[in-house]
Amino acid sequence: MLLFLTGGSEAEAIKFLQKDKYQLLIASGKANAYASATEVKGYSMQHGYQNKLFCMDDENDRELLIKYLEVISALDGLKGKRLGLIGKESEWLVASGIDDNFFVEKARDRTGSYCMGRDRKV
């Protein structure tokens, strides 16, 4: 998460961009902070960084930021938890089967760790 408090902070901010993480860019329109953040967002798009820009002067952005933070908090709460399948898939399921690697890949994307087997550690 990068919080922009003033304009002219673009060069410093890009030092903190990370390609392996989805980052939140947060700014208000005060002191040219939002102008600085939009420059960093543009740079990010040109160089393959993934992030979302939020303007704290916009009520919709503030509400969306709260939702993002709630999801991030929920995902952080899953760290170290175990995910498992109890029993086996029903034979009558023809389109709802669970791919063994689906949850592993999603968990690895977020936490960077997992364990092997049908009962997997997130």
C-alpha cells in the first residue's frame, strides 16, 4: 500500500512498486498528491505492475477501499489454515468437480506457500 501525501513524490514512490504484489495506491486531491499518484499509476501500467488507485476525495473510492481492505484482512486470516476435502466428490457431479490444483494455485498466489496432498495447507 502506497499512501501519497504530496505531489512530487513519484520518483520515490516507484522505488516501492513490487511486481509480485498487487498494491493499493491511495491519495487525496490535496497538495497535488492525487496528481503524483496518477503518474505512478501510469508508470505502473507501462511497466507491468498491478495496482489499484483510490482517490480519498471520492466517496465510491473510499467505500471500495474499505471492501479491498476487508478482503485483504480475510485472506490474511487464512494464512496457516488448512483446506481439505471431507469424503469424496459425488459421482453424479458432471460439471462441478474440484481440480486438485485450483485451490493450491490460488493459495500460492496469495501466501507463497502450500503443502502437498489432498489436505492442503494454505
